Amino acid sequence: MPRQSPLGVDHEEGEWSGEPASIYDSKDDEIDRIVHEATIVDSTYPSPLNCHNFSKSCGTSIGEDIFHRIPDTRPLQLGGIINLDITLYLNGYHGDCYEMFVVGGESAADESTRKVLQSTYDCWIKAMNFVQPGKDYKEIGAIIEDHVTSRGLTTVKSFCGHIIGPVFHTNPNKLHYRNNEPAGKWRPDIHLPLNL
């Protein structure tokens, strides 16, 4: 799979682009194999592998699955959404990268799929524009919720994001909805992925 900017974005256009098409007619188990091989070549380790009995190197969410699951031999459907959660361990840190694609590329996406993906991209940009030292983590949730609800969508309150650090999936948590959690403030030494 070719490397891709976050959410398949063409940064000059400022819109989600939905590539690459190369995952069409694949199974998410095959994507996991590719991720694993690429991870080992780059002298990194796939953080999910063997974590709490997770048997694969990446997590996938297909269609309306909210939470990433263990990849299997289910065929990917043309026009469907697949989210890849790829977390790598390198130099003492667990990175966390989450990328969303349309199976078959942008042209295979229907209008409602494009709306979800564009809204997600818009939230990502709004969150990046917000982040500055001294601002509260919790404010990201309000930015996300305000944008998606204005588009007729909702946020998921069952799961959260987390920081990049020496411990896999640790605090502070990043909630994707309006909240009053005292999770702390942005600092120059905190790396919180804005994977929405």
C-alpha cells in the first residue's frame, strides 16, 4: 500500500481524497500482513501484537464498526470504509496512526460516505488549528462535536484517543465530544495524535 497523508488528504485542495484504490479486492488480514512486514523492515515493533491477546499487527474497522478489531479473512466491499489503526513502537515510544480509506478509492464512495469522511477531515484540521500550549485537552471534544452535529452526524462517547508515549494506550485520554474532564493542558512535550 502506498504511504498516504492523514485521511487521504490532498493538502493543497483541503479536501479528503479517499485514495489509495489498491486495497480493493483485498481482505483486512492481507493488510495486516503488509503492515507487519513493513513494520519489521523499518526496525519498529507493532504495538498491538500480543497486547492483551491481540493476535495481529494492526487493527481495522470496517463499515460502521466503531472500534478496531482483529483483521480476518472477510473480503473488503467496494465503496466501503476501512479504518486502519497502526501503532508502532520505536525508540521507547508507541506512536498511534489512524487512517481512513474508501475501498476502491474515492470514486467508489457514495454521498453519505463522503460526508462522513469530509466531516472527519474538517474536525482534524479544526483540532490542529486549536492545539497550542496552555489550552485544555477537553476543548478538542467541543470542537469536534460542534462540527459534526452541525452536519447532522454524531460523535461516539464509548471510546477515546490517547497520547503518544512510552506506555501503550495511556492517559491523558482525548474525548471526541463536549466534556468537563480535567485531563490537563497542552504542553510542548505532549504528543497527542489527532486521529479522529
